[in-house]
Amino acid sequence: MNRIYAVGIGPGSENMMTAECRRALSESDVIVGYPVYLGLLPEEFAGKKQIGTPMRKEKERCRMAISEAAGGRTVAVVSSGDAGVYGMAGLLYEMAAGSDTDIVVVPGITAAVSGAAKLGSPLTNDFCVVSLSDALTPWEIIEKRLRAAAEGDFVLAIYNPQSKARKDYIKKAAEILYKAGVEKDRPAGYVKNIGREGEEVFTGRLCEVAEADIDMFTTVFVGNSGTKLLQGKLVTPRGYK
């Protein structure tokens, strides 16, 4: 049976790649991915055939991977973080349906987890993850999910907060949260370029995060009503007495 590994390579640094990720990449003849993520791979995989496609060419990426696997080669399709969290695993399953291709998902350390570790312990209690990218999800649905998270008093991990084409999206999100009852001084923070060169960590208040210079490589965290700033760290109590 043809085999494709859907591999999560973690946030970017070599020491945050799992042993299972390294094993899957070692077993693969071909590695397919977004060029930025291919560039994060350790030197030990440089000799393997690598195929890259630009952003928004994910379907072409999957087609190439399925074609390579049909030719008898073991293929790894890499995603940053975890392949099943805004990654390529789901699309691979969809596009390989009905074929004899075996999709094996290899989990990785996603941005919510790695970013939270940089900020302290913001995810100790119930949390949810929302992406602000409306490339594939209508903004109306994103807005609905933000309101629901605020009304449920969840800690929020926000992916894809804004980009050059989506300026001020984090400000729009903050306004939605304010209207849903979240205070402007709610403890919040962000991590830019987690585990990569140029990493930037900030903790403070939501109103400050909403005005920050952030991008697609930034993950934003908004605390719940119990989250605290303790010596510069975001901490959400579990509820121990």
C-alpha cells in the first residue's frame, strides 16, 4: 500500500521536533511542504527530494504527494506545529479517499502548546483555539466563535491573527471580545516566531496586544476571567483550594 506521512514538525526549532517526526522523515523518500517549512528542516534531510508549493496551493501539494506515493515512494507532507491542527492531514484524507494510499498522521507540538510555555501557563484550564484567517472560513463564523468563547469564559489561543492582506484583524477580534464582556485590561500575550530566529514574547493586557505589530507567525493568547499576570507570566488557575 502507498504511504504518506502527514507530519507535524513543531514550531520550527530542531529540538522541538519529536522522535516520531524524525523517524517518519528518515523513512520518507520525498518531503512535500510549504517552502518556509521545508527550510526549517534539519540539515540531515537536505539530501532527500523536496517539493514545495506556495501558500494557497495546498491541493496541488497533496496531488503531488499522492502522485509520488503512487509511484512507490514513501512521502512525508510537512506542516508546522501539528499536521491535524490547521495542517495538511485533513486535506490529505479528503483527496486520497477511495485510493489505496495509507495516510499516517504524525503529531507535532502545536503553537498553542509551545506558545503557552513561553508565556507561562495560560492554558491550565479550559481553552479553545480560533484562527482569524478568513481565507477558508467566513468572517461571520469566526466572529460567532469568538463571541461564544468569550461567553463561555474560555482562554483563547488565536492563530493567524493578521497579515499584510488582513490588517487590523486582531483589533476587530478584540472589539468583538469587548462587546461580549471581555475587559480591555484582560491579561493577554503573544509569541512571534515561536522557537525560531527573531522570537518575541509579550505579556500584558488585551488592549496592548490589539495594538501590537504582529503577523501570521504570531500566536495570541487571551486569558479567561481568572487568568493572572504573575511576575510577567500569564497564569490561569486550575481551581485548587
